[in-house]
Amino acid sequence: MKRCCKCKVQQPIKNFYKDKSRGDSLQPRCKSCKAKIQREYRQCDPEKNREQARKWYKNNKETYLPKLRTQRKQNPKGVNMANKKWRSNNQERRKAYYLAYYYKITTEEYNQLLKSQNGICAFPSCRRIILHVDHDHKTGKVRGLLCTQHNVGLGSFKDNIQQLAEGIEYLQKYEDTSELTEEEK
């Protein structure tokens, strides 16, 4: 047992990180206090810490990546749980990254678009509220927000107006026929 110099709680040895330079070969603070101090330090200057992390990764890439692969093979459930926890804690950050990476828009631009459409699909007759970004596949320019059905429908026609017109023509042809068959009955 050892007493933490920060929280003053007597704890088992396993709750302390090793430090060979110290007499008892253990750090004076417990792991939870050490983590709290490090978290506070990183929050003081996040950009500086991000830069340090990038620099460390660049210098240690050759040794870090094989260790990471080994950890993932040895404990895939633990890695999956950690990823799941991170995703649930960082939903806004993930959304911002997704919008910037795939559509080159910010979260603010997305929210303005959503507000301009009153939070519903851009198709006039549609009232669905679960929306996806619709964009021109040739230019990448964002056109609006559509429900899944309309977004997938337009995507199936590959933004080809001629094909869409032919599809409309086809549907109208069979719509007229179905009305005739109903009158005959």
C-alpha cells in the first residue's frame, strides 16, 4: 500500500505508475490523480499539445504502429469498446469532420442550410426530417439536404437529367394504364 501525495488516499501499489528514479520505484501520485493533472494540462493549450502529439507520432511511427497492431490483435473487444466510447463522446466532432472531409462545408453552413429548409427534405412534397447532404458528384457543390429516399433516388440516376426524364415518362406511361384498368373493373 502507498499513499498518494495529491489525494492523500492509501491505495494498492498497482494504482501507481513506475518511476525508477524514485526510492520506492513508484510515482508519488496515483494513476487517477496523474491522469487528472495531465488532462488539465492538455486543456490549457490544446493546439500546443496537438502539435507535440503530431511531432511525437512522426518520430515514433516505426515503433508505435507495430505495437498498436499487436494490441489490437490481442484485445479486439477492448479496442472496439474504446472506439465506441470515443464515438459516443465526440459526436459533434465526428459530424464536423465528416461534413468538412466529404462536402467541404462547416457545421455552421450545414445548420444554415437546415434552417433555410425548415428542417425538412428539400423536395416540396416531402416532410421527412432525417436528412443527408445532397451534392453534385461532378463539381462537389452542395445542393441541399434530402431524405434518404430522395437522396438515393437521385444518386441512382447519377444526376443525369435525361435519365430522370425518361424515368418520369416511364412512370406516367404505366400510371395512365393503371387508371384504365381500374375503370374497366
